[in-house]
Amino acid sequence: MNHISNTCSDCGGVTEWIKLVDSTDVSGAFLDDKGSGSQHLQLQYAAEEAERSAWLKRYPIKGHIRGKMCTSCGRVTLYGIPKDVE
């Protein structure tokens, strides 16, 4: 991940890594500050032509999604990080 810039392409400000939070489970297993349940998962990606497996109904995962945000203008940039780089 050394090739990823720390400079915003819009304003030239400094970018920092951020955590992308996806609230997908409302079962109450985890409670947030408003009392609603959520479980946070790391975002993943698969190839465009990928198909779900017959048994588990899951896509073959190629890697994870990470994000950076500019501290000046707030622009968020997403990056696909392949499994072999993580």
C-alpha cells in the first residue's frame, strides 16, 4: 500500500486512513450509543464475473475495501486491497 498517496486529488490536503463502518446486523448482538444493534464488518470485493458458490452462497473474495479521507475538504477515496497485500 506504499503507492497510495497521502495527498487529496481535489484540494491537495492531507488524507488519513478511516474505518468504513457497515451496520448490517440489527439483532441486538452489539448495541451502539442509540441502543440499536449493529455488527460491523470489513467491506470486501469480488471480481465482476464472480458467482455465488452453490453450497455457501458466497462470492469468492478477492480483497478488502479501505478508505482515506481528506482532513481539509472531506473527500473520501476508496481502495481495493487484494488479499495477498493485506
